[in-house]
Amino acid sequence: MQKTVTRKRSPDSQPSLADSINLEHGAGFLLRVASARANALFEELTGQNEITPQQYGTLLILHQRGTLTPSELADAIHTDRSTTGEIVRRMVERELVKLDKSGTDGRSKKVSISAAGEAALRRLAPGGVCVQDALLARVPPKHRAAFMRYLTLIAFGAVSE
């Protein structure tokens, strides 16, 4: 059981907004804790820690959609271009994806999944599915669809139909 420590105030001090906030009931705090749990479950259920959940998502998108520009990939995995660039750079170093020039414009690039990336995805996919099941295990089955709609609303600002 967690003990709550209350800070002593001087008799003339007024309570502040910070005194009334309960961190453990905050949506942002709970989402961060849930994200950390999802990452830990990913490592545990895939039996590895070399490929991150973001990299797994990148492999999955490239497998399903084919070759994409870095901008298209950033949109698909919902990260900014600089974060996507760093993800791709690390994955190119490990030969999980290929980064090629697009056409005659040397500045334009295309990202595609490599044979090693396809093999990694096949190896990790069963664990990836188990992560989803484990995350939803404590949500009663009759509430899972609503939970996912609300989570989508929080994540994207809209519910996809």
C-alpha cells in the first residue's frame, strides 16, 4: 500500500492548485504509465529488446503498404519527420529497411522493408498480437469496443468508423 505524504503549510499559507492535483488520476500520467507497460509487454512477449515497438510498427506499415516516402511513413506511424528519420536511420544500419533514391531527384528517398525486416516481422508478429490481448485483458469484453473508440479519440482527436 502506498503512503501519501502531506506537505505541512504554514498557518497563513493558502492552498494552491498544485495541492489539489492527484497525479495518479491524471489522464496524461495514466497514458504514460500505460505506454510504459505496453513497451515492457512488447519486450516480454516478443522475447527480445532489439526491435522497439515503433520499429515493429514501421516494419508492419512497410510490409502492408509497400515502399513509402519518409513523409508518407511519418504520417502512417504518426510521428514527426525527424523522429521518423531517426527510426529509419537506425533500421537501415541494422538492415531491417532499405532507403533508396527515388527517380532522378537525388534528394527524394523511398523506404522499403528488407528481407531481414520481413523475417523479423514474421518472428515478432505473434508476440505483437499477444501484447494487444494482454493490454485489453483487464477490460471487460463488453467494454472493449468502447474503450478502443475512446482511446482512438484521445490519440487522434477523432474516432474512425
